[in-house]
Amino acid sequence: MTRFTTATALAAILSAPVMAQAVPSTEVPFVYETVAAVSADRIESDIRTLAEFGTRHTLSETESDTRGIGAARRWIFEEFERISADCGGCLEVIYVSDTISGETRIPEPTEVVSVLAIQRGTLDPDRYVMMSGDIDSRVTDPLDGTSDSPGANDNASGMAGVIEAARVLSQREFAGSIIYAGLSGEEQGLFGGQIVAAHALEQSWRIKAVLNNDMISNIEGIDGVISNTTARVFSEGTRAVETPEEARIRRFTGGEVDSPSRNLARYIDRVADQYLTNLDVMMVYRLDRFGRGGHHRPFNDAGFPGVRIMETHEHYDRQHQDLRTEDGREYGDVLDGVDFDHAAKLTSLNVATLALLASAPPFPANVEIEGAVQPSTTLRWSAPDAGQAANLAGYRVYWRPTDAPQWTNSRWVGNVTEYTLENIVIDNFYFGVASVAENGAESPVVFPGPAGSFGD
């Protein structure tokens, strides 16, 4: 009996699988709650309030309490402070400004003032993700700071989305920090973004993602298409700060479509598929619309990953136009061109993305790859600071065919800093690695080498 029991037990031990680390869930349940908490009614109220300032042109009135960009930015500041009061002072609300002059669209000295609300992370407070909208508006003449310019869609909608995101996300704590930003001077040359990006560099902020929301509420395009089920995400293909040596490396190892901004766009696309309904993200492989610009660009120029999130079908009669009717055709950016439910849907996309990014552990750094003339591919990366990574469960390795727009394959590899994919030839695929939190929140996929780096 003893011999039988011992033999049976030994056989059971030998045949039992090696105990592996538990694999985190691929979905994070609380994110559904944050998506559901976004209110179209509150967004509508905020868009109406911003439009009622008459004009928010960068060169407009700053002393009035009811008209002009000064009144608008003070209202935004006060709204952030009210939100902070509701979460026990969880937001640090600040102005970031500088004086611009001698520019084509800002010829005389003008203070360009942006409003930031910062929600500090509990584990890694110097790591930031940002959602931004533009405060300012304009009519046909870019120097006209007096005519009515309600800017209901461009860009009261994006600014209202930022405020609503702060309301929803400030009710929770996150590992990393979140910045809710109202940027000024966009229509005059992206000056607010330039000033804030310079401030971030001076403060050594580790900004990992900028979600610039510019026009998120129009569903009726000048092309005749009416759709409330799509959104566009624009992202640069190669890093603006790439050096000649980094470009040489990229030429031989790949990465033309794997900048951190591009993998941030892929991340947003996956978030939409998982956490939202009736919303398909169109990833546009371009910095911005053809020949045009947005407030994510100054952050890209400073080396920060950033994308533009916006409606798919624009109506150019409702952008940068004097309010008028000609031959029965109405021009101007007024409330009639705003779909508040669509603004809420795109705000929900931002809320879900920010919640996951801020919940993720430190993004993989110093990712390297090797496998030339070998049957297998090996990835390596650096171990993060233990305190910043207290929520780290491990890593997931990704790969895809080189012509695939989205990551197609992945494998959970545990809490390691090196992994070899056996019999997967490096020549036929692109590879990357993402960090995974204990609750399942992931970082974006980080492509190896300088082409894909999100920074330290």
C-alpha cells in the first residue's frame, strides 16, 4: 500500500504541469464603468457655455467676464477647480503661458495662456498622459479677434470633452498621472502647444501620450456622408526628433510605421474595439489632415508621442468661416452643427484610453531585438524602477506580418526582461513588447530600437 501510494504520488508530481504565473485578464472591468459615466448632457452644457463667450480668438478681449478668450480660460480654470473640489483636491490647476509677438498671426505682443489640471499618479507621478482640447476659435480672417466666432465644434467640442474626462476620471486613482489641458493659440500657429511642450521639457515630465481632440462632434460631412460610428486617429510615421544615425538604423531594421505615436494609434483602435460599441477607429497614417496641423504636432516636435482624435466627416462650411448665409447656404461654426452624443462617444474613447494608459505599469524601455540568420527571435528590455512598477504583473510580446496594420499575435511571457520566440523568423514579422499591470491594463506595444521608443 505504501509503495503504491508513493509511486502514485510521484507519478502525479511528474505529470503535473509546472505552476505558471497567473496571466492577467485581457480586459479591465472598471473601464466599462468610466465609459458609461460620460454624460452627453454635461458636454452639451459645456459646449453651449464656451460658444456663448461670443469669440475665443487668441487676440480677443481678455478683461471681460462674459466675452473673449480671457473669460473663457478663467471659466475653464474655475471648472477644473470645481471638479477638484469634488474629488478632495485631487487636481492641481495651473496656467502655463508665454508672450508671443512678431508672428504672421500674432503681430503684436500677446499672452498665450493655457489651462492645465494635473491628477497625480500614486506610483509613478512623473509619468504623464495628456488629453488636450483647444480653447480658441476663429472666423475667416485669422486676425479678426472681434467678430462673433462661437467655435462650437472647432473646438468647444474638444475642450468640453477634456472637462468631462476630468470629471469622470478624477473619481478614481491611477498609477500614473493624467493631464487635462486646454491649449490656446492653436488657430494662430499652435503656440499654446509649443509653450506647454517646452514647459514639460523644463519640468522633466515623462509624457508618454498626448491625445489631442480637435473637432469631435460633427457627423455630417461636406462629402454628403452622415455617420456617427467612426472616428479618425492621425499619427506620425517616424519620430520628428529622429537623428541621422537613428534613421540609418531604421532603414535596415524597420520602424517606418512603428513610431510611438503610431503604436499609440493602434492602442486607441484596440481600446475602441474592446470597450465601446458602434465606434470604429480609422487609423490615418499621416501626421494630420493633408497640409494642415493640430496641437499634437508641437508635442511630437518635442519628442513626445501624440495623436489627433477627431470626427471622420468634416464640413468645411462650418470651419473658419464668418457667420453668414449666401445663396441659401449657411456658413459658420454654430451649435446646429454639433452632435452632442457623438462628442460624448469620442470623449468616452479618450476616457477609456487614458484610464488604461494611466493604470499600466512603466512602459518597456530600451527594447532591443536580435535574430538575424537564426530560426528564432529574441527581445530584451530593461527592468523598471521597483517602486514605479509595484503594479507590474509581467509582459506580453507581440508580432505581426510587416504589411498588417494592427498587431495580430501575442504571447504572455511573464515578469522577465528577455524572451525568445522559437521558430519565428525575424525577417518575416515586426515585433514589440508591452508591460501589463496586475489588473490587466497594458502599455502600448513598444517597437524595438530608437524608432519605437516611448522614452525612459
